[in-house]
Amino acid sequence: MFSRLATRPLATRPLARTLATPTKQWDRGMKVLAILYRGGEAARQEPRLLGTVENELGLRSWLESQGHEFIVSDSKEGPNSDLHKHITDAEVVITTPFHPGYLTRDLIDKAKNLKVCVTAGVGSDHVDLNAAVERKIQVLEVTGSNVTSVAEHVVMSILLLVRNFVPAHEMIERGDWQVSDVARNAFDLEGKVVGTIGAGRIGYRVLERLMPFDTKEHLYYDYNSLPAEAEKKVRARRVEDLKALVSQCDVVTVNCPLHEGTRNLVNADLLKHFKKGAWLVNTARGAICDKDAVAAALKSGQLSGYAGDVWNVQPAPKDHVWRTMKNALGGGNGMVPHYSGTTLDAQARYAAGTRSILENYLKGKPQEPANIIVGIGKYETKAYGQR
Ligand code: NAI
């Protein structure tokens, strides 16, 4: 794997900028607030569901044994929520992209004691990063913790769309058997052109995993180009214009972070440039794709299918059009709740990574450079837009 880490001069970053020290001495106690999803009975039965309110990322006894206060809740919306109530004096906020505590500029203004936001997972767009830069609040994530989990999900989603899997399974459940009804819209992935918007850790791993399928060509769109050797390894060709990329692809997969430059990137105008009947997979962030434009493209046949696990507000409202949209043949929908990056394997990694970030913070040790999205007063990552 040619990791982006190997291609960036991270070691040359000034160390001082990556260090935040606790307001208080570590042994005098601070308030840590975690906004996690409620796991219910499943979390009580399965302790490896670490990212839940019930299992608290495995942090409670460790934090409390050091005299810290640890508030864990799933309540995050509105002025009476635990997020709004406890943000006023929390020093550290932990949340996951699966049930994100949205740290808007307004909320950051109220967070007078806040020094560190930790994303237990990957993707920190739920924090107003520009406000964090201005307030000198660090934003850290457990980089790499679930990138393989997501890449596997992307490959699965591409296959289930191209092969028309969901309607075929639904037919069997209904007790029907009409092969032609599903075979009429089923294809092989072999020989198809696949393009990724974003060729970082996940995008690159998707291309790696597609190699045995004998796809025709791999294209990528990213302002950070891959090293030539890495391109060669996955037969990837960089296309500098996004419209030119999508117009050549049978399958497009979205693997870039959500930021000002990617919000609504896949909109009605861009969808017109897709090959008619292309398949689109988005496990990056819901707001990168225009909800209604995607539904309309599926209905009109401009897209044959759309799959992914990310929604522009989470939890997605019951009437969100992506829950039920279909193509003209009654298929083409591979949507699931946001879980591709929260397999039990991934949860073990991001829980351990969260603890390691907290340990570094409490001891005043430098954080892993790759985990720093926003350092003290500046972006440290090159993945959230060209700045
Ligand atoms: P990464 O930082 O390794 O790679 C992101 C790549 O996107 C970088 O190469 C960057 O240059 C590129 N990029 C940024 N803006 C772009 C633009 N406007 N056009 C094209 N490329 C652009 O990040 P990684 O680990 O690959 O994760 C990517 C995203 O996937 C995360 O930010 C997160 O939103 C999402 N994700 C989703 C998960 C899930 O459970 N569904 C879990 C983990 C991540």
C-alpha cells in the first residue's frame, strides 16, 4: 500500500504546533464529553460495540480513575440536549461520524473551556473547522482506523449495484422467481471503467481491491496526485477535470472529505455529465451529493444505481428520499445506515486510537501527525481543501 503518509513531508511539520496541553494538570480532573450512538439491547449483549453510549469507548474506568469527569450521551440536538448543556465547560469533546455531535460555530462560541475535539473514527466535517482554527481548538481523528472497513463496503456496494443484487434478493424473499426481471439489468464489473473522487487512504484501497476484477481502467480526481509508482500499481490515471472524469466512468465512487469545496459537488449539473446509466457509490459524506438531484437522476435513468451509507443529516429522517428511491426497473438502491466504518474490527481500532489521543493530550505528548486535522490555530491536513 502506498500510503499518503509516505508521500507527504509530515516529519517536517513544526512540533510545537501539534501540541496542546491540558488547561489543568492531568491529575486535577477535566470534563470529557462523549456524544455516541445509543446501542440498546445489541450493545448490552455485544461489548465490542464500543462506539455506543452503553460501552463508552471503553474509557470510563480509565478516565474516572484519574479523577476526570466523563459525560456520555446520545442527546445532541437543540438547546436542551446534553451536547448543548455540557459543551459550555467541557475541555474535550469526543464524537463519532456515525452519530455526530455537530459542533457549529455558535456552539464553539459557547464552549469556553474547549481545547480538543476528538473524532472516534475518520471524517471531522461535523466540526466547524474554521471556527476551531480561530479558537485554537485542536481537531484530532483516528486516521486510518476504519479505511479498510469502508473500502470493503465500497467494493461490495459497486458489485451489488452492477449485478442488481438487491431486487434479486427481494424477489426471492417475496416467493417469486422470474430470472429475466432481474437479469435484464445485471452486468459484470469486468471491463468497466471505475473512477474515484478522492484517492486518499480509502479511494486508493478501493482501487487496490478492484484489481482482481479486471476492470478496464481506473481514473481518479484529486488535487493531490499519487506518486507514479502508486498509480501504476492500481492502473490509475489522474483526470484533472471532474466533468471529464465522470463522463468516462461506468462507476463513480466518492472518497473525499466534506468541506467547502466538496459540499454539493455531485449536483444536477455534474450528473448531466455522467455516462447515461452509470452507478454512483458514496460512503464519504451525504452532503457531497445533492439529495434531490440524485433521486431525479435515478428516476430518469441518468443513474442506474446509487449506494452508500452516509446521509446529509444523521440519523436520516424517516421520509428521506434516499431510503426508498428506485430506478425505473424497481432497483438501483443500495442505501444502508452509516455503518461501513463501524464494524467491530473498526470499533476496536478507533476506541484504542481515541484513548491514545487522550493519553498524549493528558501527558502533553505530541499527537501522531496524521491524526491532526486542525492543530493549534491552523489546518495540519492537506485533505480538507486547498488552502
Ligand atoms: P484521506 O485524507 O486519506 O483522503 C482524502 C482524499 O480526498 C485526499 O487525497 C484529498 O486530497 C482528497 N480530496 C479532498 N478534497 C477533494 C476534492 N475537492 N476533490 C477531489 N479529491 C479531494 O481520507 P480517507 O481516510 O480516505 O477518508 C475520506 C473520507 O471518507 C473521510 O473524510 C470521511 O468523510 C469518509 N469516511 C467515511 C466512513 C464511513 O463509515 N462511511 C468512515 C471513514 C471515512
